[in-house]
Amino acid sequence: MKEVMRKLCSPLLGMFESGEGEYDYRPSHRTILIVLGLLCFVIASVSLTVTMMTGEFAGIIPIMLFLLTGLVCEIVGLLGNDRAVARIWKRS
């Protein structure tokens, strides 16, 4: 299942997994990235709820921003290799 998801997300993962040379990776970087993605999803959900309750659709910009940020963090954190995680933290 993981390989199928990696193929689906290969355009995004390719941006972060490319490169050569040394990189600084620690397992805690992956954990923090996954938690950051979850927090972005929570913020997007709260923003969506408030936007729907108030009827003001100006909140669509932060909803999309946090949703996309959370999605990228989760994809790289769960499916990416060590280089991708290090690169998203600019440690390569």
C-alpha cells in the first residue's frame, strides 16, 4: 500500500527526495513533521468551522494554506525517505 501511495505522490516527493551528498537526519525530525501536519489540519478544520458559522468566506485563504501545508507535511513525513525529511527542514 505504501508503494502505491508513493507512486501517487511521486511529483511532490520527487522535489524533496532529489539531491546528492550529505544530509542531517534524525528520527525526531520525522515525528515533528507529522505532528506539525496534524496541527495544520486542526487549524484548517477550526478555520473551516468558524468560516461556515459566520458565513464570511474570506477565511478560505487560511483554510487552503493550512490544509495544503498539513498535506505536504503528512505526505513527506509518512511516505518520504530520510533525505526528503531532512530537505524539508533544510538540513541537506
